[in-house]
Amino acid sequence: MFKQHLQKLGDQHLLRRLRTIASATGPTVILEGREVILLSSNNYLGLATHPTVVEAAIAATRRYGGGSGAARLVCGTLTPHEALETALARFKGTEAALTFAAGYLANIGVIPALIGKDGLILADRLCHASLIDGCRLSGATFRVYHHRDMNHLEQLLARRTSGKPTLIVTDGIFSMDGDIAPMKDIAQLAERYGATIYVDDAHGTGILGPTGRGTLEHCGVESRVPYHMGTLSKAIGSAGGYLAGSAAFIAYLVNTCRAFTYTTAPPPATAAAATAAIQVIEQEPDRRARLWQNRERLAQGLTRLGFRLAASESPILPIIVGDPDRAMNLAQALIDQGVYAPAIRPPTVPPATSRIRLTITADHTDEQIDQALAGLERAGRTLNLI
Ligand SMILES: *Cc1c(COP(=O)(O)O)cnc(C)c1O
């Protein structure tokens, strides 16, 4: 049965396999014995390998050990967890914050804590899988609106049974497309129709907005959205998810959220690394500037070469290829050219939109970007994509 299933996936060019990288997640990595330029990590600011972050993780491990020993509500809340939540609340400008072992767990835990069977969820069609899973787990009626389509969202809001608790769910930066949710318009609709907003800012946290607080800061609506969700696993360079909001909201989650309660607290090292990374974000704004410069260099180069890019506004730059086998061929041609950016295929993206999702970081040099563009050009030509 397993083999049959795998055979079927293989026939559809949808089989996946794990590839091991034998180095840190820097601008270049060692893949199967060769050094390649990495253009697929979400370590946007290079903080996963920042010396301050690495040293903080080592120091926390020395002092507090490799694991936390228990769930947060038993005896797993160690000083580094508390310090991280204090730092996050200060960074996000909220009363309190709560961290989860993963962004995935935050979404599947918090959405069901916010809305139940009697509620309605309206979600963007391109929402991250963890949001979809959270929505399904909640048991609420679940409808999708066309991607970033405010007319469609308004229609669904206007049509619902009056008085039905409603949650609007969206990514901040869309993870596979790199465009940004129209948060001002969403906030306006939410206010007009009495709905609540849940924004997953996994990719915006640390990189968007004048101080890096994310998509809501970028769109000028922080105060209009009562709580903010993001991850510590992308620009923050560690692991975990977070919610920032009022003290009452955070205490409510501590008391109701199963994905918080029934799992062991993350290792002290990941909490300490995230705290150090938030400090670096505050102290080294140049990293953010460098990230956006690099993003422009890569985006302009790709456009000049004639690649068909998605409508990205972020360091996520997808080259839409279409069929999964073509995306696989491009990914392999890129590896041959010394560039690592795997194919993203259904069900991660809608059918016929298989792609190479390129991402750039603050740590890539101009030379590395130009070298990657030369590799992309050769690979694109070989496959008649440009
Ligand atoms: C990566 C991601 C998550 C999951 O976060 P993890 O910390 O990796 O579990 C959730 N939402 C979005 C939009 C993501 O891109």
C-alpha cells in the first residue's frame, strides 16, 4: 500500500524526498559534497548563523541543559522562555506574548481557541497549510475568498447569517507567492462587519515595517488588530511560533490552547537564540536595508533575464513554471549550475502553478547574487524558459 501510493506520486512527478545539507544555513551551503549558493532559506536576516545568536544558544544550553524537561505549565518554563516572551512583547509593543514550539502549533492551537462550531472563518485561498489545519480543527464553518480579493471577502461578510462570530484569516506575506495581504482594507472590512482578524506574519516578522515589527507595522494597522501571530523560525533565525497581545488574551491562551499545553517546552537554546535575534534586529537595522537591496538586485536581474515572476513584494521571489515535472527539471538544472532552490509543487501550491521559490537573505553578497543569476540564466535557457 505504501509502495503503491509512492508509485502514484512518482507518476505525477509529486514524489518528495529529503536532501541533507552538511553545513549551516548560510548564503552558500554544502549539498551532496558540493558548495552551492542557497536561494531557498527563510533565514532572511542571516540571524540563524549570527555570532550573537549562536553564542546565546550555547550559553543557554550550558546553563539550562539540552531540553526543558516538561510542558510549559508543568515545570518546563525556564528563565529563557520568560525572557523571550518579555522581549517579544516589548518588540511588538503589546502587554504580553506567548511562544509555541512551532508556528504550525501556534496556528492549529490558537484558531480553535478563538472560534468554535458556531463561528464562521473566511480565509484567503493562498493561506498557509497550518492556518487551514487550524481552521478545520476549530469546527467552524470555513469559506475561502479569492486571493487578496476584497470584493469577494466583502460579499462573504455581507451574506453571512447576522450575529455569527466571524474570523478573517490571512498570511501577512504569502509564503509561496511573496505578496502582501491588503491589511488596511481587511481591517476596514473587519470593522465595518464586526469580524475579528487573525494574521499569520511568519514571513513579515523582522523584515517588514520601519522597525521590522512586520506586515501590520508596514500597513499601519497594528493598533487595529488586537493580537499578532508570527514565527521565530524565519527572519528570527531560531524556531517556534508566537502570539502577542493583551495580558488577558495571553492568559486565555495559556488556559485554553491545547497545542500550548500538551507539548514539551522548546529547548532553552532556541528561546535564548530568539531573544538574542530580536536584540540584533533592534540594534542592526542595516541588515534589513541590506536584505531589501539584495532583493532588488535579484528581482531586477530575474526580470531582465525574462523569467516569469509572481507578483512578489518581498524577498520571496517565485518563478512560476507550471507543471511539476518542469519545476523539478529546473530545480535540477539549477543544482547543476551551483544554485539550490527546490521545486514547490502541489499540494503546497495550487495545481499548474509549480514553481521555484527563490528567497534571498541579507548575507548574500553582490557577487553571489550575480553568480546565481548567471546560473539561473543558463538553467532557464537549457529548459527554454527564457
Ligand atoms: C513557516 C510558516 C508557518 C509554520 O511555522 P513553523 O515555525 O515553521 O512551524 C506558519 N505559517 C506560515 C505562513 C509559514 O510560512
